[in-house]
Amino acid sequence: MMQNSRYTKQRKHKIKISAFNGLVNGMYGIRVTESCRLTPKQLESIRRVFVRVTQRQGKFWTRVFVNTILTKKSKGSRMGKGLGSFESKVIDVKAGQIIFEFSYISDGLIEAFIAGIKGKLPASSELVFRFNEFPEEDDDDKS
């Protein structure tokens, strides 16, 4: 999807999230509940929080990749005359997409990690489990 030729413009596209909403590698994941745009700096800062909190004990996977190039024309230029110069790369993330997976860490470290990344994501997120570790209570008394 990354086009960097002179006269073509990166168009907005729809991402079907059916392939991105399940855990593949880890036991836990971070799912975004709103659509947003992430920068590579934001991803790197979240990875650093994970390394700092777990002290390299856990395993961490990033499930998103750069898929859009943003361009910007200079401030004093007039309209027209083609595409502007390259400004930055971003990651378009849709609602329901899992952006990180991790495993091999304890519950206390998970809470510290979630607290550490709270202000670093531009959208609201939730924690996802691979297996239902907390079984719901069965109401056998009603039968």
C-alpha cells in the first residue's frame, strides 16, 4: 500500500479487520476500541515501556505495520503542482484491531504495563486474553 511515486496520491482505504482481531502469538493482547493513527515513535515508546516494566522477562509482538505515507506541501506554496514532499509514515488502525501481543509475564506486571501505556495510545484500548482464565460462575441452582 505504500506508494512513493511522484504523481500518485495515497488514497484512503478500508481495512477489513477479520484477520486482525484474534490473538496469534501471545497469551494477552491490546485491542484498540476506536480507529486511530499511530506513529512509529508511539509504537517504540510502548515497546520501551514493556521492556522497562518486565525487565526483559516477557515476550512481545507488534501486530501492526506502517501502511500510509503522509505528504505535506510547504506553507507558502500555491494550490496545484502535484504532490507535496514526504512528511511522515503512519499506521492506520481500525476499531477492534489487536496491535500488541505479549506473554510470559505475571498479573502484577500486566497491570503495571497497562498503567504505563495509558497515555501513550491515541485511542482507548482493552486487554484481551487468549483463554478464558476467569471462568464465569455457573448458576446450577436455577435448574
